[in-house]
Amino acid sequence: MVILNTLAPVFVLIALGALLRRFGFFDARGVDTLNRCCYWIGLPALLFLKIGLDPAPEGASGRLVLALLGATALVLFAALATGLLLRQPARTLATFMHVSFRGNLAYVGLPVVIYAFEGRPGGAAAGALAAMGLGACVVAHNIIAVILHLAAQHRLSTKALRHMLTKTATNPLLLACVAGFAWQHVAGPMPQAIVRSLTVAGQFALPLALLCVGSALVTTPLRHVAVAATLAAALKTLVGPLAGLLLARLLGLPPMETGVACLLMATPTAIASYVLTGQLGGDDRLAAGTIVLSTLLSIASLSGVIWLLNG
């Protein structure tokens, strides 16, 4: 029941979003508007509150970030080795590596972590830990993804890297995490008026974000889904959480931090990777196939992690 109670709110809303888009309740423009509201208002408000009000255990967030980045590096190396064995051309290999490590941390990972630890002793800190890990991964994932695709096309340049760093530094999710961390350590108690205002703004973030994920899945093209997409999805949802567990054990993380790391690593490939792949001249068909397959596989991987948390 714990697995069902944790994952049902997430995947039922994803399925509802898909149905609403399929039957015309949402159109492309409407979904884009909702997505921008979540990205620029709802999720930043939620992340700011999670970090500003529910501080992570002392020293735990740093080790969690190390575990997440280390696990990402392991998945990257595994994807590189797999892609080379498949003799993929550079353009396809860059996309294969990109979709193998970049998870949907904000729209899927954050709600799963919140629901998984809801009601547990100290469970409120799990959301703050996930938010801190998300902030660090926003930086790393964007930089790695852009470098992979530009290097595959021999287009690395100072201008391209400067643009990438500017986009990363102005990411609203990252800025919200930094602001919440700064408030927690500098400003002290948060006024009730701010807490209530941001709570209202953040309450619509998770349900609308999940509806947008479902809507995007319906319109994601699935042409030529083959072995590469299946392997990339397996690397993302199966190898990812195993790498997270390995790094968490090596770093001596306690059970809650280990669970957060594994849940975040078990998330499906981020839908944003399809958009970025198209913009950077990657293999968007491979990206699309991996997103859909990893979303299906993530039901099993997330269930497995939650089962271990409650075992």
C-alpha cells in the first residue's frame, strides 16, 4: 500500500494529463502556458519554501549532492561504453548519453520524495534535501548536456559556453534553491505573510506539472524507437538508482538521504531533454523514445526503491 499511496498521485495525474490532451481539453498553447507558470512561479515558490523552512540535516545535503553527481558520472561512463559498443555516430552517442543521465527531478522526483517520506519522523527534511540535490543537478545536467552535443558537432566555442552558463545561472529553479538556502542561513524566521503567499503559489506546482508531463508524453513522437532507446531508458531508471545506492553507501549516508538519492536517480528521463536535443542538433527521435520508455520503466524502479525504504 505504501508504494501505491506514494506513486498513485504522481502517475494518475500524468495519465490524466495524457487523457486531457488526447481528448482536446488541453492544446499546445494552453499546456505551454501552464508549464511556464509551473517553471517560473509554482516550482520556484515550492523549492524556496522547502529549503527555507525545512532545513536539511547538517552536512547531509553536501554528501547527498556528491552522491547524486557521482552516480551521474557512473551512468555517463556506462552510457559512453554502451554507445561505443553499439558503434553509434557522434551525434547519436551524445543524445544517448544525455537521455541516460538527465532525470525529471522537479516534475516527478520532487513529488515522489515528498509523498514517500510524508508522515515519517523528520520526513519534512526530505523535501529540502531533494530540493538541494535538484539545484546542484540543474547546474551539472545542463552544462554536461550542452557540452556533449556541442562537442559531438565540434561546435564548442567561448560564445556557446558563455550562453550556456548564462542560461544556467538564470534558471528559476536554481535561483529559488539558492534564495531558500540564503534565507535559511542569513535572514532567520520567515514572516507568516510570505510563508502563506508562497504556499498558495506553490500548491498548484506539483499537480499542474504532472498534468503537463502527461500531455507532453502524448505529443512526443515515437518514430524508430529501437534498441538504443530501450538501453538508454534502462540506464536511466535501473542503473541510475543502483549507482545512487552505491555512492550513498560509500559516502556513509543515513537511510533517509540514501532513499532521496535513489529516488531522484530512479526518475524517468526529463522531457526537457527532447527540446534541448532538438535545439542542439541531436537525435530527437532517440530522445523521444527514451522519455516514453523510461517513464514506463520508472514505475518499476521507483516502486523498488520505495519497497526497500519500507523493507
